[in-house]
Amino acid sequence: MAQKRWHIWVSGRVQGVFYRAHTVEEARRLGLTGWVRNLPDGRVEIVAEGEEKALQALLDWCREGPPLAQVTEVVWRDEGPATGEFHGFGVLR
């Protein structure tokens, strides 16, 4: 199955609630590679690569996030084929 690359932005109360750490756990569980980071405007940004079914599962998870998060919006973009540049999933600082 072809590997894809998705870019996701999550808005709401998503910083200071362990959103990044839980995203790393979920992405690794799904077998995805890429990164997650906080943005200065309060959103969380995610770039993930893997099978489309796993990417969709991550996107669905992002709409809820960890228990303390209050997600108000999730925007995503399919960026086409995976680049293969990632060797795991982690927090980008």
C-alpha cells in the first residue's frame, strides 16, 4: 500500500495539556513517522507519514486528543506521497 504524507493543525486548548506527548504515543502505536510541535499562535502542528488508514486514525484521534484537551478545530491537508525522510515520530522543538 502506498505511503502518504498528511499535515494537520489542531486548535483549541491543546498546549500545556500533554497533547504533543500523547500524539507521539498514538502515532507510534499506529506505525506512523513524522513530528508534532507547538505553534506560537496556540495551535499544534503535526506532519505524519504512513498508510492512509493509519493517518485517518490519527486524524480521528486528533479531534479528541488527550483527556485535558479541548479541541475546537482540526484542519488537515494531504501532501501526496510520503517522502520517507522520517525514521520515527517525535516532538519537533
